[in-house]
Amino acid sequence: MAAGAPRIFVSHLAGVAVFDPVGDQVGRVSDLVAMLRVGRRPPRLLGMVVEVLSRRRVFVPMTRITGVESGQVITTGVVNMRRFEQRPTERLVLGELLDRRVTLAQTGEEVTVLDVAIQQLPARRDWEIDRVFVRRGKGGALRRKGETLTVEWSAVTGFSLEEHGQGAENLVATFEKLRPADLANALHHLSPKRRAEVAAALDDDRLADVLEELPEDDQVEILGKLKEERAADVLEAMDPDDAADLLNELPEDEKERLLTLMRPDDAADVRRLMSYEERTAGGLMTTEPIVLRPDATVADALARVRQQDLSPALAAQVYVCRPPDETPTGKYLGTVHFQRLLRDPPFTLVSSLVDSDLPPLGPDTPLPAVTSYFAAYNLVAAPVVDESGSLLGAVTVDDVLDHLLPDDWRETEFHEEGVRGG
């Protein structure tokens, strides 16, 4: 970029698309890498951590960046696909610098870092962090009322010190628009300290969604650093099958303490799932499918399907059962697929539309048989019914895939053809 290039605040770069010179997308910005320098000299920006299309995080030096503008980053097209590994002298700008408590050198006042700005040096290809956007006032719930100001890097001290209890509100805000799977990937690559701080800053529902996408080791680590009451709240917010899988990774006494702290209804669902073998339909299923009575209408069914927090797989069909409506239900009558709901008038009773020819799964059906069932009937979700004819839950295709893939699949790069620079 030419001399006099505009200053860019790094929070605006999180998740920005990275393109090669011909316009093909290489990946998205995950973080920036800087090196602190002696004294009050501004840190040198070394490069960007880019999550390429295969979900591998690679390092792109700033010398390979030819443009940072209009919500996009342009590279020379030459990308080393080796996995990024942080060196001891390097700092992740988003992951480690935001939310720090630093000191204004002139007054000795403590302030919180909300953002930092980078700029390219005149007549050179080097970049520096030259400005810090801070908020005055103590940490905590009232911090947002403090005055904000932008100061030069040399006007603050304390970035080189390790901080205990560092906040994470601004880092969380930076990643607010990420899907749970992408936020989980970003969280996985933070240090354990920052991972715990970010987890503490997320609300229960968001943390529950993210935990479901993390490797088991990360799940156990994060849950173990939460207070037991909050850990129980997060487990309640998780899908029951995911909560059961996570609890099964904990020591028996800790598992029982958390189950005792959970709401009785939620704990009962999780205990029921934990009673089945893991690689069976009962162990895979969720206990919260859409259940309707025979006198419900198509309009009732579509209203349930439209619920925002429902996964696409669970929204693909509804299950018609006699009361009670909660699993385990009364007699299971059949399934109504979403496409059929769209073809019939809103006043039509769902009991007249059920697909009673589709055989349900038994709770002890082994994983290979469940997989064959999904393939044979081209389904994304399937009912699980016990010997008495009651609906116990539904197995979704994402849970089947989770158990078919290797245990470490979330940490393994998928090989993508056509990723430039590979």
C-alpha cells in the first residue's frame, strides 16, 4: 500500500475474506501475529493467521499481503500451507491483546484495550500497531460507561506482562457473527488461559452451542473451569445427547454432582440417554424431536418447524404420537415429512398425512444398522421407538456422522482440491 495508507482497526479484519490476485478466495482472517519490541517502540506486524478452505490455519506474512481494503484482504497468491504454530516471541493480536488492562504512561491510570490499529509504514512493506483504542474505568458490568479514547502505542504500558483474569468481552464481540463451529475452531487455537476467559464471557446458550462443536478434551477442560452451578446451566442448554456424551467423559463423582445440580427434567433426559450404549440408536438420539398429537393441523406443525433454535435435521419431519407429548410419548403413529406439510392445506390434520410405512429404529439398533437405515431411506432424521410403541427420541444425520468419523476429526484438516498455494 502507498504512503499515507489509512489506519485499520483489527476488529474489522476478523473473518474477512482473503483473495488471491485473480479473485479466488483463499480463506478468512482468523487473527494477526505481532512481535513486541523493546521500549515503547510499536510492535511489528508479522502477518495474518488465515483459515483456508480446508479449515487449516496457516500463516501469511505481511510481505505477501498486497491490499487490505473494502472488507477484503488480497495476497500475492503464494501461501505456505504448513499449519501455523505460534512462537514464544509472537503475540496473537485478537486473541491476546484485546481486553487487556494496561496503564496510561502519563497518568498511571488503568484502562481496558478495546481495539488496536495497524498501519503500513511509508515507502516500506512493514506494518506496525501504532494506535490503541481504550476505555477508562474499572472492569465489570459498569465498564461500558467509561470514556473511550485512542492513544499512540507509546502512551500505554503493560502489554508485555502476563495478565491473570483478563476479560474477553471485546474478543467475543469481534467473533459475534461466527457460526458455532467456526467460533469453536477459533477457541480451540487459543491458549488454555484465553480459552477459559472467552468461555466465561459467553452466555450459556452460545457456550453450549460452541461446546457441542469442540473436541472432547477441550469440552472437558472448559467445563472443569466453570463453577459447578454454571456448568450445570450450560449442560441444560446443550442438546441432551451432546450433554450425555460430555458427562460420560467425566469422573463418576463429578458427573453425579452436575446431574444433581441440573433441572430434574433435563437431568432425567440425560440419564436416560446415558443408560444406552454409545454406538446405538438410543445412545445417538436426541430426546427433543417435534412431537404432535393426532388432532394437530399442518399449520401447527409448520409453526413448530419454524422455531429458530431448531436444527435443520430435526425440522425435516414431525412425529405424530398419542399423549403424552414429551418423550417417552404415548403410542407412536408415524412421521410426517416437511415436504408433505408444504403440499397440504393448513387446516389438514397431521394424522391423515403420517408415513406409517417407515419402520422406526429400536433403541438398541447398532450404529452400522443405523447408517444403513439412513442410506436406504434417504433420511436426515429417524424415529427411535421402544417395544411398547412409545417414541423415545430421534437420531439425526449429524450425530451419525459424528460417530462415523475419527475421534479427532475436528482437529484434522479435510483435503480440499483447488486450494491455491497448497
